[in-house]
Amino acid sequence: MRVPGTDGPEAPRYWLGAVLLAPEAAPVLLGTAGSAQRYWHLAPDGDALHGRDLDRLEAAVAAFESGPGLQRLRSAVHPYAEIGTGLDEVLVSYGRLRGDIGPLVAVAAAGTGTVAAVVLLMTGGLAADRRRAELVLLRARGASLTGVAGRLLAETSVVALPAGALGLAVALLALPGGRTGPAAGAAAAVTGLTCAALPVRAVVAHRAVRVHDGRRDVAAVRPSRRRLVAELTLVVSALGAVALLRGRGASAGPVSLAPVLVGAVAALVLVRLYPLPLRRLARPAGRLRGAVAHLSLARAGRTSASAVLPLLALLTALTTAAFGGSVLAGVEDARDRAALLALGADARVEAAGPLPSALPGRLREVPGVEGLAAVALAQQAKVHGDRQPVPVAGVDPGAYAGLAARTGLGAFDAGALRRSGKATAPLPALASSEVAERYGTEPFPVRMDDGTTVSVRIALVRDRTPAVPGTEFLVVDRAGLSAEAARPTVLLLSGTALDGGALRRATGDAESVRLRSEERARYVDSPLQSGAERVYTAAVAAGGGYAVLALLLSFVRAAPERAALLARLRTMGLTRAQGRRLLVLESLPQAFLAAAGGVLTGWATVRLLSPGVDLSTIALAATASPAGEAAELRTDPWSLALPAAAVLLVTVGVAGAQAWWSGRRGAVVELRAGDAR
């Protein structure tokens, strides 16, 4: 072989060869005249690397590269031994990615955890309300607060402690590589909250001995000053968290609770506004012929004042689901946008030279291809007097304008790009903003890759175009170019179900075929990304599930009272159909309030927090977006509508099922059960 950089017959030459030896014969090389060098390739064990060990791994790598580890290695191997590794760059990249994704995941975790805590508190509150008569009687007969709290704590602990231990065991078995400490801490926190919810609520509600505490419905009870102070404090905290997140981003510490705080504020506002429409509707409903509408409104107005917890659980769950769904939709949109900007269409067939003339016809016959635009792309075209090349795309104006309109990448009028009938007239061109600012609107010559020169005049300005991924380009009518320069080098295909294998078989091995779906999958190159997506998917599912659970708990609390009411009304002539309508109409106001409030709160949360949330890290990871744009958080209509619709459907279904079941049992059984309670 010749020495690189030398030519001629007298240039020095050298031999390059390789020798395969048995491992036991390798030390013989050290005794030869050549300068044998010893080296080792060590591969890290991927199963032993965990994200929680990042700091320790970085310190260990640094110690081996230029610290005590290197000194020990030199003392054992050779005084001039060196260590080279790319693991430190991998660790730094991972740490940066985890630092960007961590705050976004914390928002989902905080929302889901808060919803779970609210549902647990709601369970304790509903249990305390259901046993109010029993606890009032115990206090009236001399039971102390300590004794009542201890009795309730023992009752809940008997169920909560085994359940917490079983949940921890299931979690450790399901994720054998997880950390035991955080899992045990989370299980202990959930178990402790479950055990304390009922006793604390009972102590607060029965700290004073009462025989009768009067009506406690939302239309009659006025909030206390303490509650007003607590609500104002919560509003100020929510405003501060939203302002911090909008200004500093999701990494601003405790602002991960911003969606939860917004949902809590909305719940408090709706609870205060809830009695107003009920009072206004009760009077006109009383003038109606039937008694069902008036009775249902009166019953809805007498909902327990403790309904703030169910409404808080519903709104927090719906807000968490809406925020998580919007994050997932934003990630999908960002990847689709980046893939579209990289290719310019659903598929891109490209070659270094001109494509075969028969190729467009073959590709049009491939199943799934709905449109095709041929482009003659000259990457090294130069404007006279300018050394910087400008990509020039020669296109058919009609087909290319349709593609630009479908993709949303710089739509334009095809007639403005067609060349005029005069052969000497300059070609009208579509240019990027940078090119238009550089060359203006006067005609200027452009030297194509084949050596021919065309006169061009900028007639249209757009920021993007399908044929060229960058921000500098000229697009002209291909009919105005020379025969050599007009030969297509790029084919842009449109279609909803393109088959990559069929396209590659039709093009052969000489051309490059890139699909938008494959380009989109390339942006997901890290387990952190897929893990963050799974967390948000779980947050959406948990939000919807907790909303339904909160609704079911509120129905369970009111079920005995409603069953007894239906039994009494049936003895006075109420039909089963009227009973179903009564329960449905009674349940709808609060369910509709929660659904409408959840939609509005979710929409407002996304709009408020979107300036401070950048989804580029989850969507694109280390790969830069071809657009150079941030992936913004956008409202996802399905994430708003589906959980709210589920709340309404569950409300109607449960109310109808309860009315049907009560009708089957009979009025006598229900009245006896109600008297026993």
C-alpha cells in the first residue's frame, strides 16, 4: 500500500497484514523485533447499568480515565498504559436527557398520586358521613375523641395493613429490578393515609358533642372563614405555580403540582357556584305538572356539603387525564411534523443522479400510492457572483402545489409558478425567506449543476417547501430548465397506507426509499422516551379510572338513602319509570357540573401551562427536529371529551341500575332496611 498523500512510482509502499494465533501463543509476539502493543476491549454489562447509579458510574469512569484507577492500572500493566472510553459521553448524554424528561414525568406522577390521595380521603370522608349517627351517639354517651379515633384506626388498620403489604409484594414481584426502599416508602405512605383518613375526619367532625347538627346540604350551609382562608391560600399557590412553570419551565421545582392545583381551585369555585343554578331552577320546576323534575332538583340541592371531595377527585382526575392526553398528542404531532419536514411527503424516493424515466409509472401502480410529484433537485446550484450554493427544485407546478397544500408546507397558487410563454422571460420562483431577503425581487442568473444558466425572478415567498428540508431553497417550473437539469432526481409520494417493501421492489437497489412512518420511528431512540410515554399513558388511564371510582363511591354513599326514598315514593304511587327518571335527574346536576368543569379545567390547564412545557425532549430526544421548532403542548379534544363523557355515562348507568335493583327488591324490604339503618 502507498503512504497516504504520496503519488508517483517512487512513493514509499508498505505491507498491511494480519496473523491469527492461538491464545497461548500470543506472548511470543512480545519477544519479536516488532513493537507489539497489548490492548484489551472491555464491554460493559448492560443489565448491570441502572439510571439510579448514574452519579456512581460517572465517578468510576472519571477515576479510571484520569484518577486513582488509572494509577493502579499503570502499576499493574505498564507505566504508560492509557484508557480510552466513550462511556463518559453516553452517561453525560443520558444525564442530560433524564434531566429534561424528569420534570415532565413528575407532572404526571404528581397528578396521579394526588388523585389517588384525594380518592382515599374521599373514601374516609364518605365512611365518616355514613356513620355520622353512630359516632354522634357514641359521643353523646360519653365516648372520648381518643377512644373514637383509636377504635376507627383499629378497624381500618385490620384491612389496610394486609392490603398494603400485599400491594408491595405484588409490585416487587412485577418489577424485580425495582428499588425496594422507594416502593416500601410509597406503600407505607398509602397505607398510613388509608388508616388515618377515617379517624381524622371523624375527630374533626365530632370534636364537639351534638345531638342534632341540622341541615348540611350545599344549598344551606355557608362556608366558614377558615375555609375561605384555605381556599384563598390554594388559589395563590396555584397562581404562583402556573406563573413559575410558564416562566421557568417544568424544571422549576414544585411546579409539577400546577395541574393539580388548577383542578383543586376549579373544584372549590364550582362548589361555591353549584347552589346558584339549583335555587334558580327549583321555582320554575315547581310550577310543572309532574313532581319528578321538582323533586329531583330539590334532592340535588340537598346534596351533602361534603361533596367537595368527590368533586375535587373528579376534577383532579379529569384534569390529569386531559393534561396527560395532551402531552401524548403533542408528542405524536411533534414526531409527525419532524418526519414530514425531513421527507416532504409520506415517502421520498431519491438518487444521486437522474431517476429512470419509467420509475414514476411503476410507483403509481404500487398499492397505497395516491399522489406523486417529481422533482429535479440541484443541490449545488449557484447564483452568479455568490459562492454559497442554493438548492434549486424544478417541479411540475400543478402536482407540486397539490402536495404542498396537502402537507401544509408552504401552499401556493400553481399559476404563479408556471413560466410565461416568452422564452426570454425569467422563470418565476418560489423562494425561502432567507433567499428572498438576499436576492430581492429583481431577475438574477442561476447556474445549475449541469452547467446551464437560467434567469430567475422571485415571485412567491414561503418558509417551508416539501422538496427541500432546509430553510434555503428556490422552486421553479421544471419546464423552463434544460433537458438534463429537468430530469427528476426525487419523487415525493402521498398515500395513507404505503408499503415500504413494495416501494423498494419497484425502485430497485439503486435508489433510496424513505417512508414517513420509518422516519418517525427513528426519533424514538431511548428507553427514557418510551418510559415517559408509558407514564403519561398510565396517568391518563389512572385519571379516567379514578374519576369513575370517585363517582361510584359517591353513589355507594347515597345508595341506602335513595333506595329508601324510592320505596316510600312507590307506596305513594310513583312508577318504576318515574323512579329511574328521578334518580337520573338527581344525579345529573353534579355529574354534569363535574364533566363540564373537567373539560373547561383541562382546557384552561393546557392553555396556561403550554408556554412552559417543551415536549421536544420526549418527542425527539437527541435527534434535532428538522424544523428547528419546539414541540408545543396542544389541547387534545379526545382527552377532554372521553373522560367527561365516561362520567356522564357512568352516572346515568348507575342511577338506572340502582332504580332497577330497588324495584326488584320491593318496597317492604327497602323500608325495613332503611329503618334498620
